[in-house]
Amino acid sequence: MSFDAGRRRSLSVSLLGLVLGAGIWEYVGRHTQKSSFASFSATVSALWHMTASGELPRALRSSLELFAAGLGIAIVIGFLLGLVMARIEIVRTGLEPYVAMLYATPMVALIPAILAMFGFEFRAKLIVVVMFGIWPVLINTLEGARSVNPELIEVAKSYRSKELQLWGHVIIPYTLPFTMTGVRQSIARCLIGMIASEFLLSANGLGNLILIYTQRFDTAHVLAAVLSITLLATLLMGIGRGLENYFARWKVGV
Amino acid sequence: MSAVPQSAPLVRPFVLNPGVRKLAIRIGTGILLLALWEGLVTWLAPSYVARPSGVARVLPRVVSSAEFRSDAKVTVVSVFEGLGIGVVLGVVVGLTMGRLRDVDALLRFYVSSFFAMPLIALVPVMTLWFGYTGTVRLVIVSFGAFLPVCLNVYDGTRKLPAQYVEVADSYHARWWNVWFGIALPASLPYLLAGFRLAAGRALVAAVIAEYLVSLKGLGYFILYDSRTFHQNEAAVAVIALALLGVAINSAAGFATRRLLPWYRPS
């Protein structure tokens, strides 16, 4: 079997898998009660209906605003803190165990406390998303900036680079590929934070769509919302992977 | 300037043992962070918000209460149950996908889509399927644990050096020898990395399920106590969850060093 034939075969099996999946979904949906599961066709028509009425685009926009703001802040803080921890030994030694602990903590457990302190409006939700997303960027940046080849730093120093120039010309370019691995992981975590905060704090966006249609036992609309979240997540993860690959081109060694 | 030759100092400068220094810095930072938390909350937040002194005050009472203990037990047991189911299924499916191209082509789309999406979005609709029962938590925790393990074992199996399989083939190895004797051990480092991810996802899934389905457990303990203005008590449960996360993570790290001394993460 030539390489091409192998590819063609996996492509057709993949397509078969998609058709089979949609078929099973349709069959199960038609043979269960509407209040527990909806068929593929009903879900697609609900998706179309929600898009045409403007309900889905509005929810999408509100969710994406929260996601983008949270991810942006998480990246900035995580990146800077990671660099500072990498360069200043005493800060690194002091904070490392606490960062590891917070990374292992299920951040959803903090949502009730955030609710108590910051209310349930956008600000509180933003804090939740940032708390979810900050750790992978921080840890990967720290690891990257720590692994800068000491010879590079020595050369820069022997040319009398100031600490800031050292950051700009050596450390940050070296670290960015590592940071991007963290960004990809943060995208996934921020999505979880986005949905969790929409479920538990003020209900807006895609999370709210799921909640209200579940309360109405309207599974077609619930599944349509879940489907659009899945599509959004796949798209965002694709972007994350693209960024990671783009920056990996100048990753040294490995 | 005249060059006065520097004489050796008569008293050896005081140098802290590096281990002691590290510990001192860490404890110092911990105290600083706690003081910051205490100060900020006292200064800015309402009196019912959790603070270290309050948490320390209620800690003995909460930890010794039967309610907290049984809630903690329920959550821990369901997380480990779900992890067990997820890891076993993840290994089986990941190995199959890694070894059989057609299964790979058939399932890859589904596994990677579910892996990318926030699974907790499925919790509300699961309450329609399973009712407001512990089944929702078990299913979402197992599924959440399954995906990273499956993808990582798949990755590990795909990266199996072709020579290993060629040698095995030339000795007439049966397929199960290749799968369980070669592919699975070779993908163990990936499996353990997947297990770490799985543990994190399992904890988040369990807590979210307890929040939304009102299931007995540490998550619900947190929600209930926060709503009744017992923030300090809730913080004890948050700390318990954090410790659980750290414990599972360290266990996985320990297992990696112990079982795979040959493995050096790149």
C-alpha cells in the first residue's frame, strides 16, 4: 500500500466515522423522548434557528469577550511573573511551591469565594477566567526562561547588555516558544473557566443558553449550544496549536 | 589607589546551608502571602469573607466534624473511581487507536473534539439523562479522565520506534505481545503525563458536578457554607481539595521517578 493509498483510506474511514456518528445520533434521537435527547437533524435546525434569531451570535459575543479579556490578562501576568521568577532567584525559590499548589487546585472551588468578594458581574467572572488560565503560561514561561543557554547570557553580558536589553534580545525570544505551549494549554483552561463562571456567576453567554434550555427540557437547543461550544473550542485550540507551531520554528535545540 | 593586598578574612562569613535557606525563604514567602491575604481582606472585604485567622480558628472544628469527613470521603472516592474507569478505558482505546490505523481514523475526530471542549458544558444536559444523582458525577469524572489518558497513550504508541516492532515481528511475536509487551510499556511516560492532566480534570469535574447537581461532597460543602456566610468553613474544604490535587500530582511524579528511572522528560 503506497503512502497515498494509506492516506486516502484513513480519510475515507474518517468520513465514514463522521457519517456513522451523525447516523447513530439521528437514530438515538428519534427513538428517545424529546426531553432527554434530540436527533442530529433537530439539533442542526435548532442551531440554525438560534443563529437566525440572533440569540447565538449575541451569546457567542458575550462569551468571547469574557474569554478574550481573561486569556489576555492571564497571558500578560503569567508571562511577566514567569520571567521575574526565572531571573530573580529569591522570588523563584519563594513562590515555586505556592504556584505548584495553585496549579493543582481545582479553581472551581474558589468560585464561591470570588462571588462573595467581587459579586457576580463581569469583574468577578473575569477573575475566575484569569485564575484558570494564568498557571500554564506562568509555568511554561518560567521553565523556558530558566533553560536559556548560559553562554548566550554571558555573550550578551560581555557586550555590556543591560538587564532590560538582555530580556529583550535574548531571554524573551528564547522563551516565547515555551510560553506558546502554555498559551495553548491556557486556552483550554480559560474555556472551562468561562463556562464555569457563566454557570455559577451571572448567567450570560453560551453557558446561560445551556442552562435555560436545560430548564425547559429543550434538548435540541441544549445540544445545539454544546455543539457550538465544541466548534468554538476546536477552532480556538487550532489557533493555539498554530501559534505554538509558528513559534516552535525558532525553538533552539530540542 | 594604593593596592593593599586583601588579607583573608579572619572570621568565615556566615553562610546558610542551601537547604535551610530554601526552606526559610519558602516559609517566609508563605507567611508574607498569608499576611497579605489577611490584610487585604480585613481592609477591603466584608467581615464574612474568609481570612487566615478565621480559617485557623474554625479548622479543628471543621476537620473533626462528621459532616466534613463524610463529604470529603464521598468526593475522594468518586474522584478515584472515575479516575480508575477513565484510565483503564483510556489505555485500552488509546492503545487500539495507536496500533490500528482504521480505528484511529474512525475515532480521532471525536476524541480530539471532546478533549478540546470544556466537558463541564455537558453537566446540565446529563442531569436530564441521569437525574440529579451521583451518576452524573461519576460519568463526567470518568469521561474527563479518559480523554487525556487516551490521547497521551495514543501519542506514545504512535511514537513507538519502528525497530522495536520489527524485532518483535522477526521473533514471531503475537499482536498482544506487541501491544502489551512493547507498546504499552514504551508509552508509560505518556500515560503518566496523561494521568496528571486527568487528575486535574477529574477534580474540576467532580466539584462542578457537585455544584450544579447539588450532590453531597466537598464541592457542595463549599457552596453551601459560602451561601450561608460560613466562608472560613468553606475555605477549609477548598484547602482539602487543593491538598488532594497536590497529593495526586506528587504521587504521579513519584511514580514517574520510581517506575521510569530511564525516562528523561525532554
